[in-house]
Amino acid sequence: MSDTAKPPRLEVAGGQDRVFVDPASTEVDFQFDGKTVAVFDDMVERSVPMYGEIQRLTTELAGDFAVPGSRLYDLGCSTATTLLNLDATLPPGVAFVGIDNAPEMLAKARAKFAARGTHRDVQFIAADLQRDRVVEDASVVILLLTLQFIRPLNREHVIRRIYEGMREQSALILVEKIIVDNGMFNRLFIRHYYDMKRRNGYSESEIAHKREALENVLIPYRPDENVKLLRDAGFSQVEEFFRWYNFNGLVAVK
């Protein structure tokens, strides 16, 4: 894809995210349940900075490494937005595998692919990355805002298993919410992040309620901690390809 190519069209379906309008939403930790799935496409587009650009960069990098006859995995595929964008650009000989542990997410992913129509080999599989070995014969593995929801104790194990299921010269594309060592910059970055959410229509109470619901569920690492995870697993090359305040993208090559 050239530098002047337009970003892939995002596949957005469902209603507007109003999950955290109700104060009762903070009584339980954040969950990828049916209520969240129904508005997830709107939620992620309004909550993740430069989401369209992240999709474009992911699509371009995946195209650099995807090999016909191999598999491309989207781990934590949610409603298959990324896979739909990739389907429009990658050669048909690359098989897609979407993995998620939320059945409601997988049901919506299947429905969106059925509505699009494709001749590609596509599978959607329910699995737990912390327990199941899911990656095999992969030329590309994508982890977009997924690793941060895995217990820190299990992250090294998960990355090593992914590495073992990848071909030589294959790529892992990782995008995460992050923290930094410097407390002042952490506060500034978080403030600017919440400003972005306000610009996208979230109220003060919605922002606060979601922050409380995510407190024990989403645990971000520093960028250097994620780089160390990848290098310790065996990846020979690791490079940052995206940064927006407290969001970071890394590409690692086996």
C-alpha cells in the first residue's frame, strides 16, 4: 500500500456506547458481555485515539509479512473490524483465524463477515489465550489492545506460546495502552486522553465510571516492559511504529 493510499474503511455496526451512563455500571468490573458487544464498534472508535490510523498501519504491516499458504491470527478479534479491513487488502491465499474468549463477540464477528461476503478461509474460535495454545503456522499475529487484559503473571507464557506457533520471518503486531516512569508525564498523558474522550462525546461521569470498571481489569505496562517481553520470547527485531501519549504500537519479527 502506498503512502498516499486511503485508510481502510472501518466496519462500524451497532448502537452508540452508553454503557457507563448508569452509575451501577461500576458495581462490577468491565466485561465483554452482550451489552458491551452491542456497542463495541462505537466504543472502540471513540475511546482509542487515532483508531482509524492504527487500523491502516496494522493493515500495511500485515501486508508486508503475510504469506499465501500461511495463517494470520487476530488474537482478541472482538467484532472482526481488523480482519474485515485486512480481507480487503491481503491476497486470498492467507487464511484468517479470529480468536476471542467472548462468544457474543465471535457471533457478531461471524455476522459481519457473512454480511460482507468473502471467499477467504476464515475461522472464528472461542479460546482463552492464558490457557489454550492457539497459534500455528502463522506469518502474522495481531494483538490489538488485548495483552493488557491478560494477567501480568501470564503474559510471558502467552507471548512465548505465540512465538512458538509462528513461522520464521513472521511478524507480531502489538498495540497497547501504556504507562511511563515519569509521574508528571503520566498525569499529562491521561489528562489529554480524557480530553479526547470528551471531544468524542463522553461525559465526565461516563469517563469516571469506565475508569473505575477497568481499574482491576486493564493493567498497562511500560513500553520497555513490552519490548522485554517480546525479546525474552525470542523475537530478534522489535520496533515502535505508533505512539500517541499513552498508547503504543510495536512490531516484532521472528
